Amino acid sequence: MTPDEARVPAAQLAAFVARAFIAAGLPEGDAQAIAGLMVEADLRGSDTHGVIRLALYVRRLHAGGINAKPNIRLVSDRASVALIDGDNGLGHLVMRRAAALAIEKAKTTGIGWVGTRMSNHAGPAALYRSIMTWSDSISRWAATIICRRGRQ
């Protein structure tokens, strides 16, 4: 570590990130969940997809480019597959929900595939694969983010 570098404990960094999101209009629970995922990305070495994106997300929230209080909803549901609409919310919330639903489906049918739409950047995809590992899920899982205006 050079004299210009500083180390901040992960919990302290997550609290700072959560406060920034709360100030930008996110509900406290959502802010804390996203902050935890962003710090986890940094701890796993995905610095380009973690806390470094905080300022960008906050600017987009203030500009109305991201919905601070999305109505994330299930738009299609089958035994092993589903589609979630993220209502233009932060991708971390949408992907976390998709991962949880994929786990639930996999435990019931042996496989869970969940797609997402109307979402935003969600950090590194490995975060959501880790959620599968932590749940001891042994099935296949996939979630896809389709970018708004992606065909244009």
C-alpha cells in the first residue's frame, strides 16, 4: 500500500454506499442490499463492477435514468422458467430476485431458468452465481438481462 492509498473496512464501505443510495431516493433495504453486493464485487476482485460505479448509478438515479423504487414483478411463470420485469430498477435488485427464484424453481423441478427485462447494470454476473453456490443448489441456472432499447 502506498502513502496515497487507504483501506476502508468492508462494513464501513457498505454503510457509506447504502447512505449514498438512500440519499438518492432508494428505500433503505434496497440500498443496503445493493451496497452489500457492490462491496462483495470489490472483495472478489471485480473492481470495475463494484463500488467504482456508485457515482454513475447515483447520477443516473438523479437524472431519472434508473427507477429508485421499481415494481419488480414476475411477468411469466412456468414450472422451471420465468421472466421478471425490473421496472428500470437497479440491476442488482433484479438479478438478486432472479437468482432467488431460479433457486426456488431448481429445488422443485431440478432446473431453474429466469430471464429479466427492463433492468440496469447489475455488477459482475459471478455474484449471482455465488448465490446459487451458497444455497447448495446443484442445478443449472441462467438469468439474462435484456437492455432497454437493445434492438435500436
